[in-house]
Amino acid sequence: MAFRVASLPAVVCALLLAACSGGDRMTFGGGSDSPPTASPAPAGPAAKPPPVSMAGRWTLSATGSTSCRMTFGASSPDATEGTIAPGGGCPFNFFTSRKWNYAEAGLTLRDHNAQPLAQLSPTGPSGFEGKTNAGQEVALSR
């Protein structure tokens, strides 16, 4: 009898450890381990895509400064956000450009910390113009 009582904690531990090794976990009270799922947020109006597909090579230039090539990535031709891979020699701090997004306010270029670098407006089928947060004029063209 003493052997059975002494081995009871070891058997319980072994059962609990065995339950942890599988995909389904043993729970007390019959509850589920998974967190409760939230109901999806109501869908708002769809974002309006830029007037041109942003994917591809662009040239960023600044008045009175240098210019550089940037490669914009997009998941689809009508994407409203994507990535930026700046080339060498970018003016100001545009070498930190990593993301872009398009909204009603226009095209926003963002750095590696998601901070806005510039806000640009479309100027036609292949260009954007605007200003950096410090007020310098910049243009983006194909």
C-alpha cells in the first residue's frame, strides 16, 4: 500500500507530461486552451488605389540635390501599400525608405521605423510631387 501511495504523484506527473506532448492538451474543467476569437471588425470603405501601379523602378529627385533609383514592391497592380528598396545616393534621409502607402491624402514614403519621410501627390500618369517633413521639395518619376 505504501508503494502505491508513493508512486501516485509520479504517475500523475507522467500523465500530465504525456498530455503536453500532443497537439491536444489536457485541460481541467473541459475548457479549451485556445484564446477566444474576436468577431471580425466591420469592413470600411476600400482604399482607393494609386492612379498608376507603383511596382517597379522609380527615380526620386530633390530640388537642388541628388537623385536616386528606388524599387517599389506591390502585391498587385492596384495595391495601396508596399515596400521600397532605395538605391545608393538618395537625397536627404531617403536611404532609409522601406515602405509606401497610398490613401486619399496621396502617396506617403516611410522609413525603416514606419515614420513618414514625405507626402506626395500625383502629377500625371507617371509621377508624384510633394515635400519632405522638413519642407524640401521632392519628385518621384518613372
